[in-house]
Amino acid sequence: MDSIFADRIHDVPKSFIREILKVTLNRDVISFAGGLPNRDFFPLQELKKSTDHVFEKYGKDILQYSTSEGFNPLRHYISNRYKSNDGLEVPIENILITNGSQQGLDLLGKVLLNRGDGMIMEEPGYLGAIQAFSMYKPEFYPVPVNEKGMDIQLLKETLLKSSPKLMYTVPNFQNPSGISYSEDNRQKVAELLQSTKTMVIEDNPYGDLRFMGEKKTSFKTLLPSQTIMLGSFSKTVIPGFRLGWMVAPENIMQKLIIAKQASDLHTSHFTQCIIYQYLSNNNIEEHINKIRDVYGRQCRAMLTAIDTYFPKDVSVTKPEGGMFLWATLPTGMSALKLFEIAAEDNVVFVPGDPFYVNRTNSNTMRLNFSCVDEATIKIGIERLGKAIKKLAAKNKS
């Protein structure tokens, strides 16, 4: 019966997080697993008003088919924000509205990847990107990331022994590790890539969520002709509308539009207009500042609790923004086994395995702090600390 399936679907991993979310349906479970924005910041009343205004302004036309590229006023808004926030000149012709940035990953795979093409992937790397690109059967070249960014020596070795077509990176508050590439690291990565034909996919869903430190330079500035950017409204406004965008050079954009047309014709015109109306009538910077403040406090609460309750041989990253931090257990300790013990005490996280392309039974785990209040974080981390100690005792016996 397997013969009915296309080759591309074989060996593509399930979304581990989607499976874990089933466990969190139990209200007694404290979940550090999901990559979910905090629902308390969904601007419900403002979106209601924006929806009413859109119906009044456009009438039945709002329910009609629209262009594949996206709603022009929204594309202009994105273009203007790149200029004011990052000093980047991005014409709207280079912007494509997508069904979340996840669709952007899929479209890039369709347009740019043949079976066996080389692709540099951060290690650990975003599992949604690993899943999306796996459909197109590239040859993954994992390059480790650390607190400063990508391992420059291993990147250099990878570029010398192969000619990768793409490099995927989340340089700001990376998912899963929470790290950000330093300014120096970005410069060194760019210097290595500028003499190659490798295109950089700069995925930046968390870039607005910086709660400490200074903003860093985009790869689009460092490698303007080699960088494709992905963005999203999911982490700053609302995830349920599934609205993201891509910025790509003109020759690539033309092919992406064709792939978009073949995929779904266009992203919902209705929700694009609502988001645009919301952005036009509300102070988005004020809204994002509230999110930053709370996420910063929740991150600090988690780090404080970890320092109190985790064994000292567990190391963790210290994010300057975003929604995640990354913990590394002692060598030989399995995060999958820890998950089983922790789940019995009603606390869950994401073991590190799905964030690697060729590693299993890892000793790493991702912890999300955006959806859990400070008091609950303390309780959950205390439970998790006890589970780590239980597993360590089992391993010794």
C-alpha cells in the first residue's frame, strides 16, 4: 500500500510539538512545550472594530478573490516598516503575503530545492523548517549555533567541502535556543558567504520581541542580493489569521508567485484587510512594548527558578528576547526519558530531538516562557528540577 505515496512524503517527520499539545489538554499540566504567543495580548476588541470598519468600507468586495501578491496597502505598510525600523529599502514588488511564514518555507522549497541540493541548517534548528524542507529531499548540512551565533569554523569547513544552495537561519532569538547572533558573528558569516552562490533565508518571526540588549544588523543589509527574508504577524498581533510575508529578489519572486498561485491562489484577502485596518488605527509599537515587558519578566522568572531548582550541571541559554530558552542536561542524560518522568508530575517541555536533522536521544530541551505566568513558571520549573534529579538517580543506580 505504501506504493500509493509520493517519494517526497517518506521520512518527513511529524510535528513533535503537535503531538505534545495533546498532553496539554489536561488543565493540570504546566506546559513549557508550545511555541504559542500569549493569548492575553490578542487585541480582540480592536480587531472587532477593524472588522466592522472593513465591512463598511469595502462591502461585498471584501469577500471576493484577490491578487496572489497580497493586499497592496498591507505590502506598503510592511515596506515602510522595514525602512523606519531597519533602514532597508524594500519595494512592494519584492513582498509576497503568505499563509504564515510556514508557507513561505514551503514555497521556497518548491521553487529552489531539487533532491540532493545542499542546505545549511542551524543545529539545533527550527523544527518547522526542517519539516518543510524535508519534503524536497535536500542534503542537510547542520552547523552548530552557540551563544554568539553560528560556529564560524564549521561553517567555513562546510562551504569548502560543498556548494550549498541555501542557508536557513533565525538570527534573532532563535527557535529553539533563544540565542541571537552577535554583530561580529553576522559579519563573519556574511564574509564567508559573499564569495559563494548560497542564498540566506533569514527567518525573523521574533525580531520585534527584544526585551533587552541592542538591535542587530539584518543579513539583508550585509548580503543584499543573497538574502530572502521571512516575517510574520503571528507573534505580535495574532497567530490565528495565519498572515506572514516574504521578501525576495525579483527573479526569485516571480517564481514564488507562480508557486503561490499553484498552491492556494492567494492568502485571505479578508484577513489581510482586517490586519491592515488594525495596524492603521492602533499604535502597534505600544502594543508590542507590552508584550516585550511581560515576556522579559517571564523569561527572568524562568531563569531565576532554574538557578534555584535545577542541578548546577544543567546549562541554559539567556535570551535577550523571543519566547524560548534552551537547556542542556549532563552528557548521557536523555531528554526523552526526562519527558516521561516530568509528564507524570504534570509538567512538559519539548525534548531536543526534533530540532536536529540527524541526532536522536539528545540531552537537550526547549522551554517556552511566553504562555505561563511567573508564579506558575516557578511551580513548573521546581517540578522539572525534581524530575531531572529523579532521572539522574535512576542513571546512577
